[in-house]
Amino acid sequence: MGKCEHCIVRHCNALNVLDQQELARISRFKETILIHKGDIIFNEGQKLNGIYCVRDGVVKLSKLGINGKGHIIKLVIKGDLMGQRALFAEERTNLSAIAITDVQLCFIPQNEINTDIMQNANFAKGLLHSMAEELKMANNTIVNIAQKSVKRRIIDLLLYIDKNFGTDKEGMLNVVLTREDYANIVGTATESAIRILSELKDEECIEISGKKIKIANHKKLIKTN
């Protein structure tokens, strides 16, 4: 598989600040992994012993609630890192990672990451920055759940997926989520998510074909409450 120093994906994360020699060293020790859609990458409570860099595909990070049901915390895309918080905290991961699409990952061992953290202050700062961004997103999610209607949260999610993942040649959103996934991400019951998506379809804001969704009228969807 490609070398880290030649990888475009690294420009999307903290690895971008490493020099050619540091990247070449990581490239020698990394492991490239291909994960099929629906497969588990790691489970909540697992010791990771390194971090993952997503080269291609989409991953959902989820956390078990008190009822034993998973709640999706974040969608991870190409260029994102996974596992850095657990590595910094020196504890087991508090999230599970499942492939939504076929995914290509690079796993970088903890020893190599620790070497760069100790020797490259900008790299350590970059990892801390990414964790700070995740914390900001978590704070925004809490506010959204408290202040926005479920319908508005689902609309925002549809627009987010469209903006960040795009559509296929038929205009369908590239990321295909189950109705349960939509419910978990916005913090509602699956039945509510199904009802709201049906309402948006009746209002001609979206089109639905099985699990696939197409935004039929962006302006109308944005203005819908």
C-alpha cells in the first residue's frame, strides 16, 4: 500500500506536520487494513495500542447507553483519525467503530505515535487540536438536542451528509444510513425518525428509495421547521 509521505489523506490531520523522515518511519511500521461494510473495527472497552487513519470510506463511532443500545456519536470520514483520545488518556476506548461503507484504514502503533509526540511539538499540538474539535462538536450536539426540534435535527443531518459526503450519479446521498442510525445520531426513537422522513417526503423536500435518500429541494428543506 502507499507510503505515508506520499499520501494525500495525511494533509487532513495532524500527520501533516511530520517531516519526510518521520513519515517514512511511520510508513515502515503501519498496517493497512481493509474493512467490509458492517464490520466492527473496534469495540467499546477495547485497548487499541495505536491510532487509525481513515484512507477511504465512512465509519460510525457509537457508545452504548444505559439500555444497552448504541448511540452514534460521530461519522468519521477520509482523513480523520480514530483512537487518539484513548491513547492520550492511556485508557481503553469508550467508543465502538463500525464501517458504514467498505473502509480502508492505516493502523499506526502506539510506540510510533508516542515517538512523534515526544519529538515533534507541532504533532502533539495537532492531535490535541483534533480532540478539542471533537469536544466542541459534542458540546454542540448537546445544545442541539436541548434546543432544536427532532425534525430540525434530522434536516440538519441530511444537509450535513449531503455537504460532506456528496451524492451518487442518481442524486442519492452517498452515505446510506438505516432509520435506526438516523434516530441514534439525532437522539430520538426510530419510529420518530421514520415518521419525520415520511413527512419530509410528503412535503417534497426529499425522495426515498429503500434506504437511500435524495434531497429533492435544498431551499425548501433548509427553510422547513
